[in-house]
Amino acid sequence: MRFSFKILLVGALLCLLGTATVQAKEITHKCRVTVPGTKAAWAEAVDGRYKSAWTHRRSKDCILTVQLPHGTQGGGLYVCFKTEPEEMVVKSGEREIYRQQGDGLAHRYVPFTGDEPLTLELYGGEHSVSINEFKVFSGAQPPDWVQQWQPPLTYADLLVIVAHPDDELLWLGGAIPYYALERGKRVTVAYMTCANHLRRSELLNGLWTAGVQNYPFIGSFCDVSKGGIKGVQAAWGGEDKVVAHVTQLIRQLQPQVVLTHDLRGEYGHPAHIITARAVLKALEASGDARQFPDSAAEHGTWDVPKTYIHLYKENPIVMQWQQPIAARGGKTALQVCADAFKQHRSANPKYKVDAHGKYSPTRFGLYRTLVGPDVQCDDFFEHLDENP
């Protein structure tokens, strides 16, 4: 993933630090926003629904201006994209305060100071720019739900590999909030598929709620389930392509622990099965420079110390996820996970985070270890250094 952006805050950080206790309030309705096209079309970007979106269809590039209420002391822009621009520039008056080029973030927060008009220059490249949520805040500290994503991790302690958005919450339980928030581990999630912009926004909203602050890895394999394992694997370009993708992730992130799907796909979903099988093959390939040599040349090789599989019957471990998470007001890791799953509003309503269900997200098995078998059986990082 290409990821390069720079934020220029001329005097802004000092000003914001001085008012860091001021809780931001949304002032979108008090601002005068000038955009290409009609007001009716723009309403799709400010209706609070990630499903709808404003799209600038007349050209690939556009300029938006935001007239702030007089006396605004600073705040931030929160822009959620359906289609991300190739380049985004934000100016406060004549001062450039933000510039991003190349692959960026679907959800972006840009802080500003003062009440000078804001200008957003969006360059779409090959695609028209499309925004599904646009909000303006006044005040230094945005609400907790506003996402201020950090770049993707360079190295991970825990790498979670799943087929679809919400799989990481439904099947793998409180692992993400517990290790990210309570244990301070570097946790990231890699998704094989993401069907559309709505699912991506729900994915980001859920991860942020669960405590992840580094942007995830979102694959480009198509979201299909028809045709069984053979059909899905063919749609994904064949087994080698899938294993190569997972191998590259492992080599790039050099995780201490990998966590993935049940080998039977939980309820039998072919994409879950293909993902789990690809992880197993990638574990063998990632340490061998002769396999998938391009990613070995780029990232080197890596042998993952520990790998856990959901519902794996050998070397079982039960993680109750009942630990209180201080950063979430004492909610348990499983409760935080359930809160995160609520962000997936388009998910099938029959699914829920259920510790006592047939596919309980508390039950795992140690599939592979380089550091010996678990003894305590209550920690994925047993036998691993606290700060590898």
C-alpha cells in the first residue's frame, strides 16, 4: 500500500494544545459550504447516512469552500469518502494546512485554527470524487467517534486475517480491544474483501470503536460466495494469488501472533475457509525466500512465532474476554467488541457477538508455535517477550 501524506499546521498545534480540554461541537449546519452542483445533491453528504453520497460527476477534480461562523476559534473537518481522491489539499485562508497524495484514508480528520474560510481541493485522478459524510467541528477535541487514523503499522504484534468486514468481531471476539487497548499491543486487521464503500465505512467505524488507531489493510479480492470453494477461489485468481497476498502481509508486518478463521469456515462460508487455508500455506512460505521471491526481496522472510485458529480443537485455549478495559470505562473486552459490531449496520441482523454460541469467539487452538506449547492457556502472547 502506498501511503504518503503530510500535514502542515502553521501554529495550529500550539493553539490546539492550549485548548485541548474544549470538547468540539458539530457546526456543519452553521457553515456555508459551496460545492459544484445542486444543494439537493450535496445533502447526500450531510445526512448522517454512510450509504448515501455526493458525487462530482462533471469532472474528476473539484473545489469546495467552507465559510465558518464568525469567531470560530478552530476545530476540524471530518471527511468520509466513497471514492478517495488521488490528491487532497486543504487551505485555511491562504495557508496550506493539509496535503495528501497517493493512497490515503477513506475517513480523514483535518484540524484547523481560526475562522478563515477553508478550501478543499480534491483531485480525483481516474475517478470522480465522492463523499459520503462531511462534518465540521468547532473546538480542539473532537468527539471520540471521530476517527484520526494513523498510518498502517510497519510491524505488528498481532495480525488478524479475515475474509470480510465484521468477521474480526463476530468470530474472533475481544482479541482486538483486549490486546490493543488493555495490553498496548500493536494490533492490525487485514481483510481479504470489502464489498463496497458502505462496508468500508462500517469496517472503519467498528475498528475505531474496538480500539484500533492504525489504518487497516483492505484487500481487493471480490466479495462472492457462490460456486463454493472452487468458485470463490477462481474469482480470487487462484490459490497461489491468495497465498502470495497473505505471505506478503506476514513478511511485511512480521507479526508475533497471527489469528484467523476456523478451518471449516465457521458456518461453512467458502471465503472463510479459503482465507484460513491460505494463512496455513503462507505460514510455511513466509520463511522460505524461494517461495514468492518478489515479496521476500522486498520485505525479507519471516517465521511467525505463534498462530491461533478459531475453533481449532488441538491445543485448545479459551479466552473469556471478560477483562475490564480501562479505556472503555470498565466495559469488558467482549462488550467493547459487541459495541464495535453495532457499527456494522448493514450486517445480517441474525448475527451477534455471542460468547456461548456454536461459533463462540472465545474458543481457539494453537495451530503452530516456535516458542513451545501454552501452559497457562490464557494469553496469545504466552512465552513471547512483552516488547519484541
